[in-house]
Amino acid sequence: MNSVHDLGGMQDFGPVEPEPNEPPFHSAWEARSLALNRAMSYAKVWTIDRSRAAIEELPPVDYLSMSYYEKWAARLEKLLLEYGLVDADEIAAGHSLRPRLRNSARACSPPTAGNTSSPASRSRGSSKCSPGSSHPRTVRGSARHSRRFSPESFARRTGRRHAT
């Protein structure tokens, strides 16, 4: 793949000049961008590959003009919209405009290439992204079976077998 994010070895971009005594964050919003991105990675709504691809899909002009954390913020916004966790009007307002479903992010499935549904049908509460859409492996009161994984005996370093 050879696109705008593959800058390694390209000419005319100049050397990377590290800033002496550079702080981890230049502004408070950069720290929030990192924290929000990390929080969503723990939620496991999307994969790390999808996360990386969202940055690589930025238009070249944006990719080359944005700072590191601006790219992270743009990625988060794109993925939150793509997976129906927020709506565009909420992004514009800067806060939630609708009540949230409890644990709505945990059961979200990614949009598929053949999905022709509108963004509204992928929004919170739809079958695509609702807590009730995943089926539990067991039901309360159902029979459960387990296997014994412990060995009948164990070997010491001397190679002798001892019964347990």
C-alpha cells in the first residue's frame, strides 16, 4: 500500500525534528483525546486494525496538516459515528442529546460492507447495536457440564511420577 500515511523513505518531507523538553501534551484536549481513545479500545467495540485504518482513511490534506492528537480525535469521531454510538448532531453539540442505553457499546457489531441500512437504523437501540442483541451462552437453571483438566499425577524434575 502506498498512500499518504506511508511517508517512510519519501523525499521532500524533511527530517523529524524532536522538540527539546517537549511536554507529553501541548493542551488539555490532547490528553482527553488520548484518554477517550484508550477507553474505547478497552470497550472493544472495534478492532485495532479498524482503528488504524480510520486514521489511514483521512484525506491527504487533513492527514498532512493535522497534529498527532488531531488525527486521534478525528479517528474517534469517525468510529463513534460509524458504529452508531453517537450521532452527528451530538458531535456538533459537544454532548449527548439522547438518553443512553446501559452498556450499549459492549454488544455493537461493526457495519458490514453489504449493509445498506441508513445511519439511523444503526443508531443506539437498533438491533445492530443494543445490549440485548447478543445471546448468552447459558441460561439460568440450564444444565452445565465441565471437564476436569487437572492431571491424575504429576512429574517432578527427577522424572519420577507421584500419585496425587
